[in-house]
Amino acid sequence: MNKLLKKILVLTGALLLVMALAAPAFAAAPETGESAAQEETAGSTIGLKAIAAGIAIGVAAGGGAVGMGLATAKATESVARQPETEGKIRTMLMLGLVFIETAIIYALLVVILIIFVL
């Protein structure tokens, strides 16, 4: 229970830090005319795109890193228990790591689309 509470507190702190660092993106400039309003709208969407891209790639990379670490740990543990199945375990580990890495690359492509297309 104590470890769970620590994890929750760390994640909450990280979320608050991200939100605090993102605060300038939400700051509003004083309106001086119609063209300024259009520029402000364009500027605010750029800031929101940056925040969305940062969060998306951060979650994908963090989740992928945790998944890869757990997979490697379990594969090492399995080989230690049954050394004769090392080849099969290594094959399955590599296949799983490729799938995890593919998901991270898809997230990177989505982030690139968010930045340049939307």
C-alpha cells in the first residue's frame, strides 16, 4: 500500500509539473484588432499542438519503456528458471519488443501529423 501511495504521489507531482510548465501556452495577449485576434488564434493552436504532441510522445515513450523493461525482466527470469528454452524465449522477447517499438513509432507519426497537418 505504501508503494502504491508513493507512485500516485509521484505521478500527481509529474502531472502538476507538466501543467505548470504548460501555463504560458494558455496566456492570453491583449486584443488590438481583428488581425491580432486571428494571429492569437493561430498562436494558441500552435501552443496546444505542442502540448498535445509532448504529452502524446511522452506517454508513448514512457509506456514503451516500462513495457520493454518488464518484458526483458520476465524473459531473463524465465531463462534463469528453464535454461533449455532460451531460444524460444529470446524469439518471443524480440517479437514482443518489436511490437512495442512499433507502437512507439506509430505515436511518433501521429505527433508529426498533429504538428504539421492539423
